[in-house]
Amino acid sequence: MDMDAQAWNERYATSELIWTDQPNRFVAEELAGQPAGRAVDIGAGEGRNAVWLARQGWRVLAVDFSAVALDKGRAFAERLKVGGQIEWHEADVRTFSPEPGSYELALLSYLHLAPDALAGVFQRAARALAPGGVLLAVGHDRANLEHGVGGPQEPEILYSPGALRDVLTACGLSVPRAETRERPTPEGVALDTFVLAFAPPEADGVSAEG
Ligand SMILES: C[S@@+](CC[C@H](N)C(=O)[O-])C[C@H]1O[C@@H](n2cnc3c(N)ncnc32)[C@H](O)[C@@H]1O
């Protein structure tokens, strides 16, 4: 059911960026002005969010299984002079584990996989967060099928705020926001699931040495 790396490489094989050079609007709205740290962008594609984060001062690990997308991201980052802040890593996120406890931000932007695979990705993303770190996920909402435009049409790979809240709560994160949001596009209004979740803060009085 999931598209493989070769299919994504073929989709990316054009000289233009197939998405855009602008970050996702919800990512930018949420993170503009926040203190920068280490971020992992899971399913980073051509790096529109990774490059934006780097320009805000973040150091980013951008992971995708499409070598073509990563090459385009690398060139894009070089053009904007933030190449040194982004590591481009070719890996299948269905098995890739970012270093646990290491990131102030885990970002998933329109990564659509079979539900079991996606749950595993979220579990590893949650584990990768440093204390107090934030997980931001945005994806096409199931309600988009009937009430929105664009996006994948297979209901089983679409997001829903309730299901995502349950997955992330089970990972030990607090989930203050899980909602369906409208995203205007030239074709009409698209409906996205937007979720913000936080790792527990470091316990008071506990030093790094325990
Ligand atoms: C719709 S694009 C979104 C790209 C980027 N996050 C953005 O918002 O522009 C989905 C991306 O997920 C990547 N992807 C899909 N399945 C993957 C997998 N199993 N492992 C790694 N990357 C994957 C694709 O190569 C593609 O770049």
C-alpha cells in the first residue's frame, strides 16, 4: 500500500521542487520565534521545513528514503546558505530510530503510511525527544475525503486528531492540541490534522548523573 523509495524518486525526478520552497504554514506559525535546538524532520522530502528551521537557527537531521529528494534538499539548503546546519540522512523511517532523548523537536509533515508502520514511527519519534521536547505532526485529515480537496484518497492512511492523540498519549507524551485545521489552497480548502505533543519535562532536582 505504501509508496516505495523508487516511486518517490520518480515523483521527485524533476528540476523543480515538487512541493514548494515555503515551509508548511502550521509549522511556521507554531515555531516562529521559538528557541532553536536540535530537530529531526521525519520524511523530510525536499527539505522545505528543514531549510526553514535551519534559517531559524535549528540544527536539523532530515530523514527520507528518497535519495532524489535529499539531493534536492541539499542543493536548496546550499542556495540559502544553511547547508552546514542540516544533515541529510537516507533511511526508511519504518525502521529508522533517531537517537533517543536527543531532539527538542520531532517533525512529521505529510508522512502517510499504513497505520501500524506510522504508529511505530511516532513511537520512535516520541522516544527521540529530549525532556520537554515537542512533537509536531501535520497531515491530511480523514475528513478531507468528504469535505476538503487534494491529498491521498485512501482512508486508512489519513490522519485523525483522536487516533493520533491516542497513539501519542500511549507514548507518554502530553497532547495539548489535536485538531482538524483548514488550509486554503488554489483548488479549495484542504483539511489537515494538526497535533502538538510534549515529552515530560526533566524531573525537578534530578541531575544528569541521577
Ligand atoms: C508528501 S511528502 C512530504 C515531504 C515533506 N515532509 C514536506 O512536508 O514537504 C512525503 C515524504 O515522505 C517520504 N517517505 C514516505 N515513506 C517513507 C519511508 N518509509 N521512509 C522514509 N521516507 C518516506 C517520501 O519520500 C516523501 O518525501
